[in-house]
Amino acid sequence: MAETLRLAVGVLGDIVSLLRYLVPVFTFRRIIMNRSVEEFSCFPYVATLLGCLAYGWYGFPVVSIGWQNLPLALINSTGALIQIIFILIYFWFAPAKKKKRVSLMLFPVIVVSCVTALVSTLALHDHQSRKVLVGSVGVVSTVIMQASPLVVVKYPPPLDIFHLWGNFWRFSHRRVRRDPPPHGDILLGLGDRAHHVIVAKVQNFTKSPTPLC
């Protein structure tokens, strides 16, 4: 029964997470049509890529025992692929100054991900130690990922709503597995929602159409 519940919660969480990863599709449709990144920032996608790489690695048998975290590995691998596509599109249409900025943001993500993978594989020889290391990187990356929409003043309600729902299902999944729950993720998700409501009220929706970030 517990295993069935864990699987059900994991699948529901994966569905919500996938929808969250796909929300920026409308932004990139606009970028492609206008052949310009306009005022959009690439930071949320780079931050999300870091989180996906960390938790995707956490779900693989090198870190977890067997495939007990297969849904986690699958959804985060898919999320990483989606973010890479978004970043490549952004990079293609960005001016030289923003391309340099994207490169500077990607460099630490690549370094942290590679170092984490190498240390957890070669230097640590038991699953618990690997979970602690990769899980710690995952926690930090998740905080950055969840806080990243706050650097963008305008963003669509679906983005922070899916962030919040994704946090709720991740919380439920970890409670079922008796892993440390992501209280900080939920607080940041609520912060994203409150941030959007406050900004929307201040601007009173009188400015240009809200860009999707």
C-alpha cells in the first residue's frame, strides 16, 4: 500500500512538474516569431537546469539504491532537456551582450554538476554519503530555482502556480518516502505567488502585456 501511494504521488508530482517546465513554451514561441529575446531573462531557465541536473542524478542508481527514484530521474532528465532547448533558443536570438551573460551563468552550472557527479561516483563509496552530497546540492539548486522568478518583475500566473503545486507534490512525495520535506520550496512558492499578486496590483495591469518568463 505504501509503495502504491508513493508511486501515485510521484506520478502526479511528475505531471505537475512537466507542466511547469513547459509553461515557457509560449515565451519562446514569441521569441522565435519576433526573432528577439526582448526584455526576457535567461536566469530562470539556467537555474531550473541546475536543479534538474542535480535531482536527475539523485534519481539514478549511482546515488539512489536501484531504481527506487525512477520517476525523479525521468522527470528531471526530461526537464533538463527542455531547459537546454530553451537556453539554446534564447542564446540563438540574444544579442552579443546577453549571450555573454548566458555563458557566464552556464559556466558554474556545468562545473558544479560535473564536480558533483565525479565526487559522488569516484570519491564516495556508499549510497548514503552520495545521497547527502547530491541531496545538498539539490537543496541549494532548488532554492535558487524556486527564487529565480523573483528576479523577473513580470511573469505569468501559471508559472508561479505550477511552481507552488510542484512544491506541494514534492513535499508529499518526500513525506511518503520519509525524506526531509522541502519546507523552503513551499515558502518560496508562496513567495512567488504573493510577489505576482503585489506587482499586479501595483501595476494595475496598465502596462504592456505581461511577458511570459
